[in-house]
Amino acid sequence: MKKYAIIKLQGHQYQVSENDEILVDKMSEGKELEVLLFVDGDKVKVGKPTLKDVSIKIKVVSEEKGDKIKVFKFKSKSRYRRHRGFRAQYTRLLVEKISSK
């Protein structure tokens, strides 16, 4: 069986295991992550609401930009045209180690 955890980071929940890379919204250093659930083979620990004895070591791999989203507004017969673009900023994280005490 696999060892994995469910974490909460910036209001989103992710399932992570060791050596996984996850893509999250751009974050600054020192953001706190909360461990909600930890599974190690047949052992399951559920937090109420979080687990304090499980620690997860993460490392920032890179900062990236997402795909460009194009927004185009148009109204016929009135010469109204608006064009905008948007690229979301992301941070790629590497889960180095999940340890339980």
C-alpha cells in the first residue's frame, strides 16, 4: 500500500505522496499547510480538524505562468469590441518527505 496524505494549502485540498509535484496558485514563502488525513498502508489517521504529529517537507521547484486566457467582448451593429488577456501565476512544489511521529 502507498503512503499519502491529504493537505490543505491556500484553501484548496490536495492528495500528495512522497516525490510528487503539485501545481498550486502563486504563494509566498512560509505559507502554512495543514494535514487533514494521513494513510500509511493499513494505518489511517484522520484529523479533527488537523493532524499535529504528521509533518510534510515541501520545496519550491519553480514559479510558472499558466496558459493565456483570451476574453473578447463584441456587440453587433454598434462597433463595440474589447479584447483582454490573462495568465495565472503558479508555483510548482515538490513533496520531499512525509513523516509521522
